[in-house]
Amino acid sequence: MLDKLKSLEEHYEELNRLLGDPAVIANQAEFQKYAKSQAGLTEIVTAYREYRGVVQGIEDTRAMLGEKIDAELRELAEVELEELRERRDDLEHRLKILLLPKDPNDEKNVIMEVRAGTGGDEAALFAGDLFRMYGRYAENRGWRAEILSANETSIGGFKEIIFLIEGQGAYSRLKFESGVHRVQRVPETEASGRIHTSAATVAVLPEAEEVEVDINPNDVRVDIFCSSGPGGQSVNTTQSAVRLTHIPTGIVVSCQDEKSQHKNKDKAMRVLRARLLDRAQEEQHGELASARRSQIGSGDRSERIRTYNFPQGRVTDHRVGVTLYRLESVLGGEIDEFIDALITSAQAEQLQRVE
């Protein structure tokens, strides 16, 4: 591990030298490439340098304890030595995590797809709750959310809503949200006060760049039609809605939220590109693809990663066993506690495989 860290530090110093080279500064593409690489190494190099300082501190303190010193100074040195050892152990663990292979998609924007599952209108309303939860989470982190496509119900829920979240590290934080989310509450239309259980599915896809997914225009059938809102209400009378069908895979994407046909087509292409990238990555990962598909599931109530229980004000993530009794704040976008626990769990699994 130490040899690897020393090598990374040397590479970091070389990048610093290159970023000060006038020839590199003059070439913006090259400068940005080196700057991005350097930024990616800053955290691990900083931690490594602190680790080296702590190790040196341990050696110096041990040397002091080997000398003849008065009792009070010895006691202080022993306390300091214990603190330094604890800090060294913490830094070793952190460095192991920082050395784990990075998900190449982690820094990307995400396209999230929320669909109503079992539960009819109540499931559609819950899909709307989840969409707003992620929108508020994005806002809290200074990210930007944009609806790409929505199929709204007459009572304000969504049969399906697809949206983009733009922000540094968006995929690294939100990728664990894929799966079935279950809600338990009394619907407003329920006269007897009986608790209903409904579900919605969430899929999280890294946004694909054009260079990552080469789509042959001849492989895409483009259908143009008039947009319509819930209950058949017209959104606009022009032929602006767009449906894209990727013929080789059968993937279909529709978008009708914009009044401009061009904007709808652009949004639909972004979703299609993300789905094709996701499909390609699933095929590459083999068994992991099957695991992901089974995780997302069919939207059945019995398959769930997280439960939102309104009568008890409780939210439970079943993968990591975390329960929070503040449902309203969770739906208000405060989901970092779940995400942090899921990231820690994933890192622990990675460390076990490495060790």
C-alpha cells in the first residue's frame, strides 16, 4: 500500500509541474485534463502526507519515552502516543478506502426514472413524493434538476417521471437509490382509515456523453405527435411530442413536456443514450446485471429496499438496517444518512474482497 501511495504522490507532483508549464497552460484541453487528474489525487495525497506525519510523530514520541524524562512529561508523552496510534489506524483505514477502484460513472450527472408500481392512484402519488424528495435533495446540494419526461395522473401523481440531476458526484450519491420504494399510509380517499401499502420503482442511470454511445441515426425511428396531458387534456395543439424507438434494442423513449419539437427530441435522446449506456454496462458486468435487475424488480409491494411508514413517521432502509423517525424531513430531501450508510456498506464489501 505504501509503495502505491508513494507512486501516486510522485505522479501528483509531476502533474503540479505540468500545470505550471507555459506550453501546457496555452493548451486548454491538455491543461484541463491534467487539472482534472490532479484534483482526483488531492484527497488521497493529502491523507498520505498526514499519515506520514503521524507515523513520524509516533517514532519521535517513542524515542522520547526511551530517554530519561520526568514522570509528568512521560505521562503526557504516553497519552500523545496513544492518540497518534489511533489517528494512524484511522488514516490507514481511510487510505485503504481511497485506494479502492473508483466507479468510472461516479462524477457523472444522473437520469432518474420513477415509476408507479403496485397501488394504483396511491402509487402514482407516492412516485410524485419521491420525485420531489430527490428534487429537494438536489437543491440542498446545489445541484440542478430538470424534468425530461412526465406522465402525470389526473390527481397530481405520476405514472412515470424521468428527470436529470446535474451536479458534481451526483451519480456517486444517488446510485444506491435504485430499487423498489414502499409506502404505507392511509389514502385521503379511504373512509375507513385503513392503511394501504403501495410501491414505486426508482432507476438511476449515469448520463451518457455522445462520445460514449454512438447512435446510428438509421437505427432510430422518430415519431412526432400532439402532446396531451392527464385526462386527455391538450398540452399544446402543435405536433411537438417526440417518440424515439431504437430499432436494434426495442428501447422506446417519449418526451412531450416542451412546446418545441427540437427540445423534446433532444431530451428524449439524452434518455435513450443513458439507457443504451446502462444496457451496455449491464452486458459487460454479467452477473452484476442480473443482480441489478432483480434489485429494481417489478414494482411489487413485497420487493423493497426502503419503506416509508406514515402512521409511525418512520423510514427504514432494509439493506443497511437504518431506521429514521423523521419521515417528513426525509421526504424533504434529507436522505444523506441513508446514502452515507449505503456508501460505507459498499466500501466495506469492497475492502473484504481486496483483503
